[in-house]
Amino acid sequence: MPPFFKKKKPIKIKSKKQIEKPDEGANVARPIGDSLSHNLELIKQKTGKSTDVIISEFILQTLPEHKAAVIFVEGIADSKNINDFLLESMLNNQAVLEKATQSDTIEFLSEKVLAIAGVKKITDWNDLFLALMAGDTIILVDGSSTGLVASTRGGGEQRSVEEPGSQVTVRGPRDGFTESIRTNTALVRRRIQNPDLWVETMKIGTVTKTDVSIMYIKGIAKEEIVGEVRKRLKSIKIDSILESGYIEQLIEDQALTTFPTLYHTERPDIVAGNILEGRIAIFVNGTPFVLIAPAIFIQFFQSVEDYYGRADIGTALRFLRILIFFISIIAPATYIAGTTFHQEMIPTQLLIAIAAQRETVPFPAYFEALIMEIAFEILREAGVRMPRAVGSAISIVGALVIGQAAVQAGIVSPAMVIVVAITAIANFATPSFPIAISARLIRFIFMIAAATFGFYGIILGILILVVHLCSLRSFGIPYLTPLAPVIPANLGDTVVRLPLWAQKKRPELTTQGHDLRVGEKQKPEPPKNRDMVNKKAKKGD
């Protein structure tokens, strides 16, 4: 149809209320009106007359008298502070308010009447609704186009500080992060009482307006990394941020990898230790998991207990964890390759025993391992999703029953059950959950390589894995640092954990200046003069 035959859409003329009503998706500043009744009507329209948005109107005894209103959201604002420090202050300070005129009522309220900290002025609707939905209280006065925002956040029930369930330690603090972002930052500030510990907060999510804060030590953290973290966070365009996992997926360097390039934790001492090494912590309101950037590969095999105990014990445990990681990756693949292609590498007595066990098994070793691995993954997920009272029982009893029944039915051999069980236990022993999930996925790739090429496939898979790890970056920092590239000064906190007095420098790639963290002559030494001890011993004799 020719365009001149098309009907033109009539131009809709917006009504006065539509023009004055703040646009829901707009970020353009819209000034607040000076009519209290009209402002309250706009607030009711914007919030859909929600029952948890409390609007309390009263009369200010000024000359002349005029109306005022207090607006807050019940549940996220502290009602006790509102009653004690806002309403009572305004209703009981009549002598001060009588001196105020209509033009300077807001000045009198903010400077001489309100007995609460954090009072500031607002003049546009965007700031008003942001503060209201964050838990602050809005004070509007009839005849004034300026409102007041009083900091009254903290209402409603909140989970208390408890020991984190995902990172349990034998020795160390017992406090963990909660879902309150200010509680979490305070837990870190208690450990690092330094004014150079800076916190920057921004709101991300066009609908949720979630508070996201970054924390770092000015002068230790590299400005380039801090600027990159800030840039990536500000570039996020999404409607909602409900957990730190949203942030992690949107700011990581490479998405096409199973390995995590950001570290997350529930422990304040781990965050404090990483901040002292020049890293940046990312706090998200509503979740106890805090992100740490940049992250390196060896970091996922370190436990906080390594630093609270002796260096030799910490080193031995780190060797064990790395061995456990490789066992969880290649144990089923090694069994498949040995029994399928390289029987001559297995001791004769063991080979005869395995062959006798597999005599009634109708499947090749690869399908045998695949069946058992999938069965264990199903049991693992069932144990996690079920209630705690029955979850552990289902996973343990299910593994025993299915393993025993599968052996008796001739579906799998007892040796395969042992291999898969050792693999599952090794996977659970990995200290970091994200790296354990990566091992669970990579294990199946190694099983396919072993079933196709034997040990040659496993070696090829390891080479490809190392090359892939070398190609990864976390905010520009090589993933395998300080092993590749080699940084000799930082090798004391990798696979080997040197004593604290020997770790004199912070990580080179994440810090700028202030790289020394241990003074000179900190190595403990016995006293050279032992005469006092010997004399006391002789007197005792």
C-alpha cells in the first residue's frame, strides 16, 4: 500500500498529570513540586499505593502553620529511629519552629530540629525514590520544593553474623558475611583499621537498584586494576542484580572457560588478607558472598588455615590439595586407558584380578565409568537439594546401595566403584567449590580422550589444559602467575608456603609501592646467652 493511503496515528496530548508524573524508566532529573498534596499523590501513584509505603502527615507549628509529611517504607526503615529522632523532634521543638518562616522551614528542620545524622536535601524525584526504596525517610513540607532525606536504614529482620557454612576451618575466626552490605564492609574494617581502606558504592540494575561496593587500600592496590574494576561495573546494563554471581558473569575476562577468574568467599579474614595483597573486594547487597579480583589459579588451593599454622604443615597440605585436584580429573581416565589400551603397564596380579572382576561386565571400561560417574553426580545433586535432615543420609545410603547393587548385577566391576568413589572424595576435598565444579566437568573430557587414545590422550589433554590456563587472564593478570610468568619474589606463597617472616614482599602484579610487608630481622632465633637458664637449672638440682 502506498504511504499516502496509510492512516496517520493521531497525536496524543498528555494530560497535566501525565506530564508531571515522573517517568518510571527515565533518569532525567525532575524537580519536586511545592504542593505537598500533589507530591504525596505522585508518590502514591508511583508506588501503586503500596501498603508498606507509610505516609504520615502532621502540622508544623510555624508562623504561619503549614502541613508536613514523613514517608518511609515499612520493613527496611528503622521505625524506632523515625519515631524517636524524627517525629518527636519535630513535634516537641515548637519553640524553635515558631521562629521559622515558610521559606526557611527546611533549613530549620535540617540544622536545628532533627536529632539524627545523615540528613541531606533533595530537589528531584529520582533522588527521592532512590532514597525511599533504600530505607531512608523522606520529609516533605508544604510550600517547599526541597525535601529532606534522613538516614534510617536498618529496619526489618536480618540474619546475625554466623560461622560460614561453605568454608569451615579448624583454626580461625568464626564470623562470616551476611546479606547486609554495610555489615559486611564493617566486618572488614574491624580487621583493617586504616583510613586508606576506601569504599566506593554504586547502584547497578535499572529495576532493582542494587548497592554494589568496591573496597581496596589506596596506595597498595594498583590504580590500573581499580580503574578497570570500576569501569566494568559501571558499564553493566541489566535490569536486576540479585546475587554476586550476576556481577561475576558480567565482568569476568573470559566467559568460555570452566575455570573461575574471580574468587568468592564468605569469610571476612580472607577478604582482608586479599585486600592487603592489593586485590579489590566487590560487595553486593543481599548476598553473603564477596567477590575478589583479580584471582589466580593457585589461590583456589589455598586455605586460610595455611596462614594461621606452621609453614611446613601448610606446604604439605597445599601439595596434597593439588594432588587431589589432579586425582579428581584423571583418575577415571587413567583406569580407562590402563584397562583398554595399556594392560602391559598394570602389574600382572592386579591385571588378573581386574580381568576376573570385569569378566561378567557387558560394557567397555568407558561406558562403565560413565554410568558410575553419572550415578554419583545424580546422588550428589540429590543430597544438595534435599533437606539437611535427609540429604546426607540419601547421598551415603544411595551410594552404598547403588554401588553394591551395580556390582552384584554385573553392570560395573568393584574396581570401578573404588576408582569413582576415590574421585568423588577427592573432589569434595578441594578447598574451593568453583574449582571443584571445573574438575567435575573436565573429568568427562579426559575420560573421552582416554577412551579414544589411551595415555596419549591423557597427556594431550593435560597439555591443552596447561595452554588454556596460560591463556586466561583476570583483570589483565596472568592466571598462572607467579608460576607463569615466573616471579621469583612471589614464589614463597604458591605451592610452597614460606613462613610469614620470609614473605617480605606483596604480590608484584597487584600492588604499586608499599610492597614490603615484613620488617628486617623478623626470623625467630633462640637467645644467644643461656647462662640464666643453666644457673636456674643448677640451683634446682
